Amino acid sequence: MDQDNTHDELDRSLSDEKRRFPRIDIHMSVSLKGKRLSKVAFDYLDEVIKNASLGGVFINMSRPFPKGTFVEIRFRLPDNEEINAKGLVRWTKKWGKQKGIGIEFTEIMGKGKRLIRDFVKD
């Protein structure tokens, strides 16, 4: 088994143990903007959410934001409802087939929390 597969399996087993919310695999466009504590801001980027839960999302990115980056996220659910949320990059994956960031939601605006909960249940 190559090193990337070993890391992927380890990531999956560790992250599965920590999950508090049901998670679904999806392929959904997202716009996100990041900001470091040092006030260095990153422009809005269009990327892809690969899985989601009420607690957060994994976003596939070729150049992941660093761990500790605060992000603003905008995406539309299949029923065209827009979700606006804020979050924190909890982990970054820079190797393997799916590079990206794990974001924990810190705030979900409006009725977004209910919409995400309903979406993940279906």
C-alpha cells in the first residue's frame, strides 16, 4: 500500500471517530473567502464541497487554506436555498487524491442550520 492510501485510511478512521453529526458525500459548488488572525485576507474562491454535515464541510482545494483560517462560505442546496455560514479551518489535507480543508461551522446565518439539517437527513 502506498503512503497516500495509508494517510487516507488513517484520516478516515480518525475523523469518523470524532464526528458528532451525520455526514453525506456530495459534489456541490461553494464560494469561500478566508482570513487569518493576522488580518491577511484571501479572495473569494469557487471550489467544491465533497461532504457535509450540520457541523461542517470538507472542501476540495488544490491550494488549501492553512489550519486556523477563518472562512466565510456561500453555497446553494439542490432546492436552490442559499446557505451563508462562517467557519474555522480545523484541518488541512495536502497530500493524496483529495487535497482540501475540513471546516467546522462557527455560525450559520438565518434558516441555514435547519436547511442543512433537513438536507443531510434526506
